Amino acid sequence: MQMLQGYLDEQFIQLEELQDDENPNFVEEIVTLFFNDSARLLQNIEQTLVSGPIDFAKLDNYMHQFKGSSSSIGAKRVKNGCTRFKDYYMAGNAEGCIRTFLQVKREHAILRTKLEAYFQLARQAGPSVIPRGQVR
Amino acid sequence: SQRPSLAKMSRYHIQRLGISVEVVSDLNQGWSKISSGNKVVDMVLVEQEVWDRDTHISASFIINLKKIDHGIPPKLFLLANSISSSRTNAATSGGFSPYTTMKPLRASMLAASLQRAMGVGSKGNLRNRELPSLSLRSLPRGRKILIIDDNNVNLKVAAGALKKYGADVVCAESRIKAIEFLKPPHRFDACFMDIQMPEMDGFEATRKIRDMEHCFNNRIRRGEASVEAYDNISNGMFPFWPVTVFG
């Protein structure tokens, strides 16, 4: 799908390959789970950033979770954003932290919108028409 | 091998790799199987005691193997109790050193030994003999596997992947739950565990699992846990096989 190009990597294709008649909605289920979990994590991260001196251990813990699950669904741009964000909080650079965090938040929101549209289209097109190998 | 229980367990582990097995009790019988030509024999595993019993027979066994002119001669492995005992033996086998692998035979060690012996490189580029990759892919089939991750998404993805290959998957969200599942006796073949998790790191958890297995095996050896330890292998008690842990 043209619209997802560059946003997702090989891992997403792997997930599509796990989908079959026994698990017809596997990808959408995982993606839904991801967005529920990650929305919560992003809120937690935001809290640590705005409430007084930054607790870097807590921040690292949330980010580890967030980056891990982004990776699991193949969210390439979100994951890369996390790496940049981590560089800044490891360096203790508060301004850089906030800037890169907002980028991650934005990427996350964009991906959510795109994937919702993607699944909508797939549903309209009917079962087993999720295009394979076109998402790069 | 002359020991039915060892032969049975070895056969179990080798068959897990998709390899067919025949058992004989001495080198002469072994030689007649190889030379009869009914079936191609790719590998011969000989128990150390059988090998040591008669050095004349062992020596002529090796000579005969080298003389095989049709196809590729089978690879020879010795099943030793310890590396030191097998080293003294290699000196007497006249330059044709068999590969040695340790008892008890396990699928993972066997796979590693096979890779060395068959000349499979570290990147898996196979030379004259191809280890059928299908059998390695089918390894999860029917296996009971425990996956441990405190991240829901990762857990679901890993479970999906393993289920696709036919494994019977159980998920656990914490190491504490996992340790409960892995208290012997249990039916898990392997567990996959994230190394970095909040309440306990992966190495500590693995140590705890090994401790539990060790205690249980001691109980078996002292005859205290025979009822719990009985497997469907009916001709005796076996030590509880350590679960394979993937970090």
C-alpha cells in the first residue's frame, strides 16, 4: 500500500505472513493491542517529562517497553524516533528530550491514522485481500 | 549400544531432528547393516564401552568404513562419558578420528556435533551434505513452549509465530509466573524469555529454573520422586531433562 511506504518495515510483513484462516484478524488484533498499550506508555512518558525533575530510570523503563512493541509490529519511523529520543535522555538533554518526544508522538499518531485507513480498506475489499509485500 | 535405556533416549533425541534411527548392540551387527546396502547409512554412533571392549574389532571397523567405495562413507561418532576418556581413544584409532559427543545425547548437542561433522558453516552455508532445513523448521511442531515477556504485544507476536509452526504455546507475563510453570514436573520443552525484565533478570531466573531441576533430579536419584517422574517411557525412571532456555 502506497500510503504506508516508509512507515513500516519487514517485521510487519512477517506479521501478515502469520495471518491465515485460523487467525484471520491476527495483524489487526496485534496493531490494536499495540496502539492501546503504546498510548498509555506515551502518556506515562509525557508525565515523567513534565512533572518536575525527570526520573530517567522510569523514563528508560517506559521507553524500553514502547520501543520494544513498536519494533514488534514493524513501526520503523516510530522506532527510529525512539532511538533519537533515547540519545537525548541518556545525555540528560532536557530540551532535546522534549523535542524528540513530540516527534515520536507525532509519528505514532500518523501511523495510527494510516493503519486505521489500511484496515478499513482491507475490510471493504473482503477477506484475504491484504496485499503482501507491498508495504515498504 | 548395549544399553536399551540409553539407546531409547538417544533415539528420541535424534528423531526430533528428523533423522531415522536403527539400534544394534555390537560393531559386527553394525557393520552388516552398513555393508548390506539395503539402506544408506549416513551416521554411526557408537557407545564408548562398546568401542573399547574390543580394539581389534574397532580398528577393523574403521578400516572397513574407509574402504567403502560407493557414495560417501558414514560419519562416525563416539558417545563418551567424559572428554578425557575419549581422547585416549582417538590416539588408537589410527588417524581416522571419530567425532565425540557427550552422553546423555540431546538434540541440541547432536545438532551442533552434526554441524561440525557435516561441515556446515556458521552462516549455515551447507557443503556436500545438506541438513534438511525442513526438519529444523518443524522442530517446534508438537512442542510445549512457554513464552515470557512483560510486554503484551511482544508476547502475542511471539506466540503467533510459534503457533504457526505448530507449537503448543503458553504465555506468562512475569518471571514469577514463569517459575511457577517451570517447577518440575512439567511438560515444557523450551521457554523463551526476555533477558531484561523488571522484577528479575533473565540469568537469575535461569539459575532458579536450573536449581529446581537439580533438586528434583536429586529427589529422583534418591528414589523419592518416582511417581511424579514417570514419563510415558515405561521401562524406568529418567532424570528430568532440563528445559531448553532461549534468552
